[in-house]
Amino acid sequence: SGLAVTVLAVFAAASYLLTFLVQLFGWPDWVSRLSVFGAFGRPYLELPAATGLAVLGGLALAGAVLAAAIAQRSPKAA
């Protein structure tokens, strides 16, 4: 459980920083879409792109399937 929290925290922080690094170093726009925050866009200013929503939906589905598989294998408390 502690490892999962650490991995998710590092992923969220790296995703957040990636949006700034793309602008700072002038990297291509597709690099910013690798970030969860870049995939969603700026919802207060514009509607999210369909591809960004598809990426987020795919990540959510993969996470749910992975969580269900882990829950199936883990021991249950009575």
C-alpha cells in the first residue's frame, strides 16, 4: 500500500512538472499530452480534446482493472 501511494505521488508530481518543462524548454506539444494534466487541458478555458479524454478514460479503465486484479489476489479479512 505504501509503495502504491509513493508511485502514484511520483507519477502525479512528474505529470504536473512535465506541463511546465514543455513550456520552459520549448518541447513539442505531444510531450505535454503524456502528462495527465496536459491530456485533460484547461477545462476552465476550453473543452477538453477528445483524445485527451480518451487517454484519461483509458488510464482510468486500466487502473480499475489492475485494482480489481490485485483485490482478487489479496487475502481477505473476515
